[in-house]
Amino acid sequence: MSGRKGGGGGGSGRGGLHERVKTARRRTASSTRWLQRQLNDPYVRRAQAEGYRSRAAYKLIELDDKFGFLKKFIRASQRLSRNLVRFILRAFSSINVW
């Protein structure tokens, strides 16, 4: 990300780097404000650094820690994929390709 400004007094009060958004001719004021919030959001930066596609990953992790629904989903999907592999192997083993 180019154009980063260092130091304190970044305005958000959360510490870290503050990025200013350059104005563009076709960008509306609300789009500029959204982009500035997005670029300066610590969760967005953390998600990019850790390889998540969005900051929503942290909310999913928090909910899973509290309710454990992803663990159940993962077990169910593993069971389904295992059954699917067995089905495919049986289907292809009955086909004579030679």
C-alpha cells in the first residue's frame, strides 16, 4: 500500500499506521470515506497479513469459539467427502477402461 503516513496523531486513536486516501475524480465523498475507513481498519490489515480473505473471518472464529458450529460442519463435510470418494471409486472400478 503506497502513501502510508507514519507516526501518531493518525486520527483513529488506535495506534499503528494511518493511510490517507488520495482523491479521485470519479470517487464520491462517501466512497472516499469508506475507503479510508477500510484501509485504516486494524482488522482488515490483520486479515491481509494472516491470509484471510476478509475481516469477517475473525467474527466467524469468535462465534465458533463460543458455539462450536464450525467443528460440527467440518466433521459433517469430511464424512460427506469420504462417502463421495467411496462412491466415485466404486463407480469407476466397475467401468472397464482397458
